[in-house]
Amino acid sequence: MEEKKLDVNSIIGFGLIFVILIWVMYNSQQSEVEEKAKQAQKEQVEAKKPQVTSIQKVETDSTATVTDSLKVLQQKSALGAFAYSASLPSANNDFTTLENEVVRLKIANKGGYIVEAEMKGFEQFTKGSGKQVHLIKEGNANFNIELKTNDNRSLNTQDMYFEPTVSKDGENQVVSLKLKAGNNQFLEYRYVLKPNEYMLDFAIRSQGLNTVLNTSNPLNLDWQIKTYRNEKSVSYENRYTELIFEYEGGKDDYLGQGSSTSDEPVDVSYIAFKQHFFTSILLTDTPFEKAVVVSENLVKDEEKDTLFTKQFKASVPLAFQNGEVNYNMNWYYGPTDYHILNKYDKNLDEIVPLGWGIFGWINRYIFIPTFDFLILFLPFGIAIIVLTILVRIAMSPVTYKSYLSQAKMKVLRPEIMELNTKFGKDPMKKQQETMKLYSKAGVNPMAGCLPALLQIPVFYALFSFFPSAIDLRQKSFLWADDLSSFDSVINLPFYIPFYGNHVSLFPILASIAIFFYMKMTTGDQAMSAPPQEGMPDMGKIMKMMIYLSPIMMLFFFNNFASGLSLYYFISNTITIGIMLVIKNYIIDEKKIHAQIQENKTKPKSMNRFQRKMQEMMEEAEKQKNLKK
């Protein structure tokens, strides 16, 4: 065979292949160099990002995954002008934390509202539980503004991402969160937290949104909270959990304790979602034109419904002014403490249920200052006992007047019985003669009732004071570990309706004391009260109350504050002692009888009331004779 030789064309072909291989290798190396350069540049950019300050603590939610990023991308087409905000780096599930000596608040980028409010220094349920009181946590609260755009879109701020900016104004911590529609178009929430304060400054304002939003109608603001149970007794706490609001320039009102209640006040200046000892309040400098407030009871079964107490909702309009929204407001997340709320001079002390009218006046100006003074140097349980002693000493003249009147009526009872027998068939004549006997003897049958009526304001004021005294919360005395809650000594393996699943000792002691007190007072009244023809036998009714009242108190107070039961136990015990002293050492029934007989011999002028009663009875007798 003939051997092949390399020609010129073959040499040129091999040369071209060599050149192509060299070019491919060179470009591959260049791509690798460029990739490394890009990676280095990215790392430099990350290193230059600003670090979180001591005020701003950003926490990334563990649930923020690729799904959240996809949601943001899906929202852009629906957000219209606000799609700009969804493109910012803050469009994630991060948080900004504001914290001072008394409260810690966490604000979410998504929605721009407070998603956690922790009360420092307050433990949940019992002292030593290790669980801090949270007014807001784990999604129990919501704050939303509905935005109506010019292109007929309806957007909710709770679903949109705000851009946070943290700064300081002196010692105050400031967080501004902006929902942006453009560089100079935004809706802003501004929070300012001061040192040692539960109250925050809060502002809502818009800029440049008059071209984006439909300003013909106000924006609608919705605020909701499901209140966590924080105390031992869910039923007792729920009794004092209620929605309160101020309207029409200083009036205040509240929603009742029904399963679902609502109201629509106007010119509203604050709305308070009050729990027993803690409160969430929204205040505004510019009153809301109107509001819709709703309260729903979540405790249907006290054995099972023990996580939440009530669901509160409030809806208010935010009016536009010159095409923009501008409201200066405040948030309060803190204890329902009369001293703290009263110092703000915003009528917030009305949130503390001290009683209306004279009852609240007695608490504000007598009992609160007195108790504040006593707890400066006395344990809380001893302070309650000393306060009780002071009250009973102050009321002892009234007790004396009441017992003296009962003693006089008891002395007159035989003569009244004679009149009942003599004029049994003529009720009008019997009444006339009975009134003459009272007048001659110098006895007023109403004198025993009036002192009792004078004690009612004090009784009711203290009934309101003790459940409202946050100072008693988790303070112990003897076997009671919390004077603001029940003092359980026995836990029952079953639940008794209207009583509970435990036995409290102070209510038992108070019931025993009230039994002996009523035995002494009501028993004497039953003996002294003359029977009236055609009327119920008051003696039997009073005797029945002697046994019924202690039983009612035993059931009613089993879940109440042990401090209140302690007061009633000490109060009734002291009253029994005072009455024994009055009966055995001050009042002498023989002397009273002698004095009454002496009064009968003296001419007695009638007062206007007695004279009027006499004339009325005489006229009635005259009409009766004419009919005959």
C-alpha cells in the first residue's frame, strides 16, 4: 500500500483545532475568576451592613422560609402602589424590641404593631411560678388599618411590611415604621418609650398618600385582644375583666358581663381592654368621631375554659385632613394601679373599679391614703386588720345608736303586744295607738334602721376597694399565699357549682362570725318588731336570714379575694365584741324602761313628721266612719 503523507490542508486543520482548544480553556478560567470576584464583593457588602443597636433587637422568625418570599412576590401584583414596600429588605418576619425597666415590647415588621407585651416584675398565677405576665403574645392581639386605594383596592396593614428605623431622643427610645408606596409616600407608625414608663407615645400619620388612597371616607382602624388569664381564679378574674371607654368629653362607661355585649359611643377619647390587675389602653388626643366596641365572654365552662377570659374588639374611624391622616395617640400596657393611672391626669383612674359616687369618694380620699400609710411599716395582712379596727372604731357610735334603738323597742314590746290584742279588729286604731305610745315613750321605730343605712357606703366602698388593690396581689398572710385571690386549704377532686373545686378558710371564718353577729342583731330585731296584721311575719323572715346569710357568704366568697374575707371576719368579730360591751356595760334595760315610763308622764310635742302622720291617720279614720 501507498503510505499517506501530510499535506498543507491537514497542517492548517490541526492548527485551527489547537487554537480553538486554547480559547475554550482561557474562557473557562476567566468565568471562574469572575465568579470568585463576585462572591468576594458580596461578602464585602454583607460586612458593611449596619449592626443592630442596643435599642433595636431584631429577631428572625424561624418560620420565615422561602414560602414567605414567594408570598411577598405574589402580593406585589395585588398591592398596586404599595408593591414598593414589599420590595424593601424589611419585607420579612423580623421584629424590633423596645424595653425599659418596667415593660418589654416587641413590634413586628409585618403589620407594624405590637405583637408581644411583657410586664416586668409581675408573675403569672402565683408568686414563684417563673412565668411573666404577658398582655400580648403568640398572636392573641391584632391591630389593622384598612386602606382603600383610588384604583378600588382594599388593603390591610396587618398583611403588609413596614420598614423600621430606630433612633433616640435623649433617653427616650424611638421606633418609626413606614409602609411605603414610594420614596416620599408612606403610612407611618411612630412609637416612643420613656424610661420607667408603661405609657408610650404613639402616632399615626401619612405623607403623600392623597394621590394613592381614596380620601372621601375615613380609614377604619380595628384593634382586638383575647385576654390571657393571669390569676389563680379564672371566675374571679373574669368578673373584673371588662371593656371601658371614655366619651363625650369626660364621661366613662363600660360593657357589661354578658356573653356578648356591645356599644357605639361617640367622641371617644380612650378605649381600655381591662383585665383584673392589668390593662391595655389606646388613647387619642383627637377624639374618634365614633367607635364600635364589643366584649365576648370566653369562659363558658370554668373547668375547661381556663386560658383566655374575654375577647375585646374596637373599631374606630381615622379621619383625613387635607388628604392626609395625622393622629397623636398613646398606648398603655401596664398594671391597673390607681396610683399609676391617676398620675397621667387623663381620667384613667376611672378604669379602677373603686365604686361610683360617694363609694368611690370614700375609697379615693379615705381608704387608699390610709392603707398606703399602713403598708409603709406593716405586713399587708396586719395592715388589713389595723384598717378594719380603725373602721369599726369610727363606726362604733353608729353601732351604739342602732343597738340602743333595738333595746328600747325590746322594752316596749309587751305594751305593743297589748295594743295588738286590744285593737286587733281595728288596724287603723291600733296603728294610731302604737304611734302615740312611741311618741310618749320618746322612741323612734326608725332609729334602728338609720344607723344601718349609714354603714352601707362604708360597706360597699370596702367591697370595691379590696378587689381593686393590686398591692395585695401575691402578698401572703398566714395560710393565704395571695391576699388578692382565694386562700385554698383543701383542693377537692370534683367541682361544686357556684362554689368551686377548693375550700377557702377565711370565708368559713367570716361566715361563722356573721352568723353570731346576726344572731345578736337580727335576733333582737325579730323579738322587738311587733307583728302587723295582714303583713308577713318579719320575725320568721329575720330568723331565716340568720342561717341563710352565712351560707350565701360561704358560697359567694369562696373564690373572692382572701383579703376581703379577712376584713369581714375581723370586722364582724370586732363588732360582736363592741356589742357585748355595749350590752353588758353601757346599756341597762331596766334604766331604759324606767326612762320610758318617765317620758310617758311628760307632755310631748310632736314634730312635723309625727303630726303629719297623725293627721293622715285621723283623716283615714274619719273616711272609714263615713263609709260605715
